[in-house]
Amino acid sequence: MVGWCQRSPARGALGKWRAATPRATGERPLLRRLPAALRAAPPPAARPAPDIRPGPASRPAGNMALREAASGGCSLHWPRVLLFGDSITQFSFQQGGWGASLADRLVRKCDVLNRGFSGYNTRWAKIILPRIIRKGNSLDSPVAVTIFFGANDSALKGCRLNRLNSVVGEYAGACSQVAQDCGVDVLDLWTLMQKDTQDFSSYLSDGLHLSPKGNEFLFSHLWPLIEKKVSSLPLLLPYWRDVAEAKPELSLLGDGDH
């Protein structure tokens, strides 16, 4: 599991900044009623289709061979990388987002699943986690997971600014300690973005969510951690030049590892 950022010193909740809640559009589908005569009309009598079954002489031998080969081909298991978090994860598939960059880097190796929930905190995340990853099902076991929560945990009630950088820093330090205790990788963005007293505002679009520069910054530090976990995965299905043109099924119906 790959986790990063900040979290609550008391509860061990992962953290970062703040999350925005999307507006409801209020749009509703237009419903129409069918005329009563149309609804009451009985359906036309169905005529049975003629039973036309081609004999062996009319079946192309190549198609039969392909069907037989397909029936014995191995189904492909597509490994998964799961991104679990709040708005910064949910928005990561937008143009130039760090999640989109990760999906592009892992194309034909892994499916990158976005499970970001704008406005969610760690308490809610713990409730829905068993519905995201189910125990005992190997197909539900991702090869890597990112956990990115805490923006909404660190919000201060009654504070005009709502979130203070110093408080978020406490979440960052506690998150790093939890990751160390659990033996997982951690990406402390709070510290990295302020290294050598640099101005971190350019990494954020609104004081919370990542700007294009911030998305690039996050991806550049996250990729080495993910790469360690997926480097041994093969490219799924052969490169197009390696497909046998005369009998492509010989190339395409193997185990999928290339």
C-alpha cells in the first residue's frame, strides 16, 4: 500500500488540505406518457424465425478454428492500482492531473481506478473501505493503493480561515509516523512543497487543490514509489508488430504476458 500526506495526530487519520463539494445540477429527466391507445394495443403476433443451420460444408474452416482456439484461450487478468482519497484524488483524472498521468504511464500494464470522494474525511473512508476492497477476493486485491485523506479532518470549526498550515503540518508528521509503524511508503507533500522555505502557493490552484504545477510535482514524487510495485508486471498482449498476421489467434490467445 502506498500512502502519503498528512493526518490526525490523535486518530492517525491521513491528511492534506481541504476538499470541495460538487454542486448538484438539479436536472431531472423528462418523462413522457404514451397515448392510451398505444399502451392498450396488443403486441403483434410473433412469427417463429426459420431454423437455418449451416452444415459442415458451409462453415468456414478458419472461423471454426478461431472459435475453437478462443474457447481455450486464457482470460486476461488486468492488475489494478487503486487511488483512494477525497477531492484531490477525485479531481486527479482531470487534464494534467496526477492520476491521469499515472494511468497513462501504466497503460497495458494496470488499470488505474479513481476512488476519490470529494468532501470525505477519514471517518467516512473507514466505513466505505470494505466496499471498495473486499477481503479474501484475489481479483479485488490491487497491486498498489494510494491513500490521500485529511483535508476535511484538519478543518477547524469556528475558524475564519478554516484551515491553518501549521495544523496541517501536525497531520503530516503524524501520517509519516503511522506509515513508518505500518511499514508502508509515505509521500509527505507538506514537507516536500516547503523544502528550503520555498513558496508552495504555486503548487495550489485555490489554496487547497493542486494546480498544474502541483499535479506534476505530486506525480514526479509518487511515480518512483509506484514503479517499485509494478516494475515486474508484463506488457499485456503482444506489440502489434509481433502478432502473426496469417494466424493472429496464435499470438492473441496466449496468456497475455509479453
